[in-house]
Amino acid sequence: MSSGTIGHTEEAYEPDVQFARSEAKYRGLLEAAPDAMVVVDEAGSIILVNVQTEKQFGYPRDELIGRKVTEIIPTGFAERIISDGTRSSAEALAQQIGTGIELVALRKDGSRFPIEIMLSPLRSPEGVLVTAAIRDISTRKAAEALMMRAEQRYRGLLEAAPDPIVVVTASGQIVLVNVQAEKQFGYSRDELIGRQVVDIIPIGFAERLVADKLRSPEEALAQVIGTGLELTARRRDGSEFPIEIMLSPLESAEGILVTAAIRDISRRKAAEAALNEKSRN
């Protein structure tokens, strides 16, 4: 009788121990995470947070547990995990798992800040929970806004330039052109963006920008910045013409870009050839 009782107790005790160990391990992972981590149930109630969440949102842990997630992420997040009458919570969640969602969060002091959330499901005895890794992207958003303003200003300067302007990456891919480049090379802007610069300047230009196993692109570029390069360009119709290029570096979020101001020197070359012919005679 006694042994049966012991056996029954062990059977009931073992799953509890396993669950407690699993929960303790999961809590340890949450606390070690560099981002704010919030676990919510299907009704949108917060049931678990880490220390980064307290710091980011300005609430002590005890004030967060039991709150609705809509109190810290007012719009967008809860709608993705709570059944809306037409979908199950699992179906709503499945549409977002593995994708970064950009939303706006609300701190205890009422201030708002942009965030990016990555969602993942967590099965538990209480049903499917949702773990949200929340990253403050205020710095990134400010940098993007600054880059956008700079790009708009830079585009204005490009379009006002009298010569064709082509901006390329260190690997030689064209990322920006002005209207003069379209006219000179016979391509539309959409056709030029994404092409390799060798399509319009077959020899000499790309070699100065692409690492040749002995130099980095920056070192290769440094050797020609500020000097006029005389090369041959190719139009869309296949005709070739002599050009002079002035290169300058442009720092961007994607790394160092290269701006090339391109001048058609066909007339100058024709005049030089005529002068040389005259001098020989």
C-alpha cells in the first residue's frame, strides 16, 4: 500500500519537476537576451518579461505582469495575436512569425519610440504563448531620416550638374544616375540602376574600384580620386566615345560609394587629332 502511494507520488511529482526546470531554463534565456523580451498569452496579457523590458519601458516587473500588451504597444501587436473573430490566434500569429514588425511602443512616462518585434510561438500547459523580442530602433530611424534628407539634397545636386553623374558601389554596381547620364548613354534611369559600370565603361573604370586581391576597394579608389581619367564609354546602341572622369568618394550606410562625373571629350579629341595632323604636315 505504502509502495503504491510512493509510486503514485513519483508519477505526479516528476512532470512538475520537469516543467519547473524547463521554466527556469527559459527564464534564464530571457534574462540573458540583449533585447526586451515579453511573453504574452492568447488574450494579450503579459505573463513574463526580462530586465531589459523593465529598462526599456520604465516599469518594474511586477507592474508589467498581468497588464495587457496594448498598454505598452498600443497599436498593431495585439491584433496580430488575438483572435479577431475570423481567424484563430494561431492563424493570426502564423502570418507574422519570423518577420520583423515595425511598430510604436509606449513607455510608462507616456513617451513613444519606434520598435522592431520578432515573434515566436511557445507551447505551454496554458496553451500557445507568444514570445516577442523587442528592439528599440530609435537610433536606426534617426539615421534613416538623416540619410533620406541627405539623399534628397544629393539628388538635387546630381540633377543640377551639367555633366552625367553616375554613383557606383565599390563592386562596380550603378546605384544612382542623373538625367544627363540617361541622355549621354541612351539608357533610361531604370535600365541603368543595378547594371555593372562595365556595361557603359568597359575598360579601366571598374578595375580602379574593385579589389584586385592586393588592394582594398578604398585603396584602389584612393589612387585615382581627384585626377581626371581618360577612358572610353559605350552607349546603348554600341557606339563608343572618349570620356574624362573625375571620381570622388561618398560615405553611405551601404559603405563607400563612388561618384563619377563623366564628360564627353569627343570634340577635344577631334581637335587634338586635327592639330597633330596639321603639325605633321
